[in-house]
Amino acid sequence: MQSFNVLDYDEKVVDGFYDVYGVVSDFGTAEKIPSLVDLQSTPLTDMLGYEVILVNRAVDPDLMHLEQASLCLAVNCGMNGISPQSSVLVQKIADLVVQHMGGPVIDANDMLRSWVTKSFELRTSINNIVLPLGCLTIGLSRHRALLFKVYTLM
């Protein structure tokens, strides 16, 4: 996973998982992923080229709330005879992700501008470059994919 920057289909995203996106020049070679502790202690002004998304239900009540909504969808589908692998359930979870992450992407450039603005506001408000996944109300494809992965492999 770390050497290729991808998650396999059946790999679970556990609490404490974090995704680093951006230039990794201050921490040595690009192959070395900085520790979460190092990233959390980095001043905002030092790491503007970084984006770090954290999956940790223990410190992210918004993620817990979103996960409960996903579980409710799964239970409702199960009560209606729809299997957990059903495309109907997958579509409902995808719709939940889209709804939470700013709606459908009509214009990628507009979404990117919205993301840059919102992520800056969030980093500033929590005074950290590490952003909890559940706090993101605007998301690019990598954020949406991560949230979908969290929803589908609970």
C-alpha cells in the first residue's frame, strides 16, 4: 500500500489511517511518508504544499455520524431484500458521498477552487494541516474515493 500509494479493493481503512498528498521535500526523500505525529506538529506556514486527510473515528465525530448513515442505508437495503454487494446499495452509498462532499461535480475547476478555499478555512480553524475526513464538506475525487472506501468496508 505505502509503496504504490493505493489501497486494494479488500483492504480496510482502519482508524489512524492518513493520506498525505503533495510535495514531500521537507521530510527527506519522496518515498518516505512522514509520521502522523510529525505532520500534526507541523505549523501551517511550513507545509502549505501538503494535504493530509485523517481517518480516525475516535477524534472525528462527523465521520462516525456519516458512517451511521451508511449503516442505516445497509440495514434498510437488507430489510428490503437487497444484498450488501448489490449495485443499489453501492449507488446509495455513492450518493451519500456525493451529497456530503459538495454535490455532483459539474465543473472540475469550480470544485477545485471550492476545495482550496474550504480546506484553507478548515486548516486555519483547527490550526493543523491534518484534516479529519468527516469534516470535509467539499471533496475532490481522492477525498470522495476515500470516504466511499470507509463507508463500504466498515
